[in-house]
Amino acid sequence: MRAPSTAAAILLAGLALAGCKPAAPPTKEYAYPAWGFRVSLPATPVETKQPGPTSSDRVESTAGGRHFVVWAADVSTTGMSLSELAKAGSEYIAKQMKATASIPTYAATAEGVEGREYQLTSAGKWRATLRVFLAGGRFYEVIGDSTAGQDDPALSDFLASFHTTGAAPAASNAVGGR
């Protein structure tokens, strides 16, 4: 059998690499025990207390064409279910981004906390991914966008890095039912 030429070998290697996704940048884990979550981010986050009728906090990190946000709110007295909160939250975020939220799909944290995932689009193009969770009377919105698109490994890593901590077991996380 004849060995491939150097040019052919380089072409094959180039085609193989073209199909590979770029590696996600290194991240650091940040914990927010007061809000019951931890998340890994590529850049030092900025924490902002959010005004409004419920106690809430926002953590955001922007670096390398990526914008990652976790918003946490105390919803323990609202009596709203995950489905109600997810619908309201996704509509609000979509409106702020001048986008449309997809039909929700199932999402869950590694701890088994049930949630929903939405793809936010504008003019037929993906803008961001939103995941929402309800745990221990807290509602979480985990939002990521990237100039590299929705298949960016850093976006996947960010979404998977969100963990609830010190929350009630998944079976009893609903406030007012599901």
C-alpha cells in the first residue's frame, strides 16, 4: 500500500481539525452561599443587588465575546410554580433582548433540580440560551450568549457548571406546585 503524500496528509489533518470545536477558556468556580448556588466563569464576575419587590441578586461575567449571567431571586412568598415563573421569566428576558423565546425543553442541575431551557432568537438567529430553576424558594435564571454561537463549548460549560447548594431536595423544590 502506498503512503499518502505530505500534501494529502496535511489536507486530511486540516479537514479533521476543521470539524473540531475550539476548546473552552479556563474558568474559575465562584460560590454564592447566601443565594444557594455556585457557577464557573471565565472572568471575575460583577455582583449587583437588583431593585424590585423581591430580594434578588445578579452575577455577570463578560469576556472573549461571551456574556454569562446568573440572576437569583427569593420567590418563597409568591406561591408561583416553576412553570409560571419560567414563562414569566423567559418572556421578560426575551422582551429585554428584543428576542423570542422558544418552546421550553427540560433542563436539570447535577443535583437533580428540575428546570426549563429556552433558546432566545431574533430575526431567525440565535441570541442566547436561558435556563431557569426553582430550588429552596429561590428562582434562578442562568443566561449565556456568545459571539461563537450556541455551540460554543464555553457556553455549554457555563450552563453545566451551575449548581444549587444547600437547597431542599429536588422533590420538594416547588413553591405552590408544578
